[in-house]
Amino acid sequence: MKHLCNDPSIQTKRRALRKTQTAAERKVWSILRNRQMNGIKFYRQYSVENYILDFYAPSKRLAIELDGGHHMP
């Protein structure tokens, strides 16, 4: 069965990304967590198809992706 969201086969990768957040991700997560942003539920490192999004609010179909130094070659 093909998983469109939160594919179990990449669960280990999502967990590793949550444990090694960038400083920017930590700051944004401190604002988004616990429904602090207008009562909207956000998830960290949420996968959609082959992509892992930094933050995702399913009720709004809103994805937030932060770029940082780890993206530099």
C-alpha cells in the first residue's frame, strides 16, 4: 500500500530530523507547538509522498519549509 502521508518506511528519518533541528527550526517550533498559533495543530517533520516537510498543518493544508546551513554544499 502506498502511503501519501507519514510513510512508515521513512519514520526513522523523520525522527532523526526532529532530534537534530536547526536553530531556526527550534525557534519556529517554539511558536507553532501546542496550538499556540491561532489554535492550529502543526506537526514537525511530516512526510507527504517522498518529501519531509519541516512543519505541516493538515487542517489548513499549510506546509512550512525552512532553509538553513545544512542545505549548503
